[in-house]
Amino acid sequence: MDANYLIESLMCFGLTRQEATVYLCLSQNGGMTGYEAAKQTGISRSNAYGALAGLVEKGAAYTTEDAAVRYYAVVSDEFCANKIHTLEELKKQLHMQMPAPKIEAEGYITITGDTHIQDKARNMVDGAKERVYLSMTAGYVSFFEDVITKASKEGKKTVLLTDKPLVLPEVVVYETGEKGKQIGVIADSAYVLTGEFGRGQTSRCLYTGQPNFVQVFKDSMRNEIKLVQILKGEKGREEKTICNN
């Protein structure tokens, strides 16, 4: 696997780039001294020792003292699991201690970048209490399939408008027209996310709880569904006529 990808992924768990580079080196080579780690990675000795000390402090490495101190990487599964556990505990504390949030503004919020748009859409689906409507190309469904399936299993009315035949458990799927890079989510008929997805950092979506905008977007989805139902009805009549003849 690409080393840059591994380093970027490790940085998501709180390591600096140099720490992630040294951690990857330790994982590949086993126990190493600071001198060996510096030589292997091309990082200056002072920076390598600083990275090693950071790894030990963050629970990503441990040491043994023989003739010289040697550093060993903690297995990645263990290191990541420990980090996630710590964050889960912090999440619980923040939930209990943070000030109560104010009622969400009914203005218009711009969300940029695929990662942030995906996070917002997933949180909308997961946080909905009764119903969720989604509109996106079939190629994007995989980014949200787990949370969509979870919502339907929890008894939330879950409707998906997409451009190719799909089967998802307990999800009502309508095959509509080409969606391109457009994405839309309605949660509990109260909040809407709509815009473009799939352009990396340049993707932009609008998020709002403004009632008039929500109603317009609901009507647009409703009209798409009605059109599908009409076309299916016409096709059914054509097939029945052909069979009778």
C-alpha cells in the first residue's frame, strides 16, 4: 500500500507527519534505536528522537533498554483501538458537560468539500427521528449505504431517488432521471442538504432548515416520484395491451 496513504491515515489518529513516518518505519523494521530510525527515514537525529518520544507519549510505541534504548511500534490495531476508546470516553464527557446547544439557525449554511458534505449527510440520516428522503446517483449510494440501511432498520421511513435499479433492505427506491453530481437529503421534513458532491474540495452544498426552502425541495422530490409512478403506470398499460393482443 502507498506509504503516503498510510502516513495520512495515521495522522488522523493524532500523530504528526514525522511521528507517522517513524511509526511506519518501526512497524516495517521492528525494534530500532533513535539513530537507526533517523538513518532509515532520512529525518534528522534530533527530529527522529523527538518523533520517537512523541510516539511513546501517545501510546504508539514502547521502549526496551538493553545496551541502547530500542523503540518498538505498538500494533496498529491496538493503537487505533485505544485512540478510539479514548475519544469515545471524551465524547461522553463533552456530551454531559457542554452547554446546551441553541436552536439551530434557519439560515443558509454552505458546506464545502466531499468529506464534510458526506459527514453532514450521514449525520442528518442518522439523527432523523421519523423519515429520510435522499436523492443521488447510484454511484454515490455506497458512501451512505450503511447509515441508510441502519435508518430503515430502525423503522424510519427511508426513500431513495436514484438513477439505476437498486435494492436496499426496507428502503423505498425510485429509479428517476440522471442525477449527475447532484445530491439531496431531507431529514424529518425539517432540514435540507442539497448541492454538488464528488468534486473533492470544490464540492459545495447548501444546508438549511428554512421552511419555505424545505417545502420547495420536498415538492420537487414529490414531483419526481409522481412522474416515476405515472411512467410505470403507462408502461404497465402498454404491456397489458401487448399481452391481450
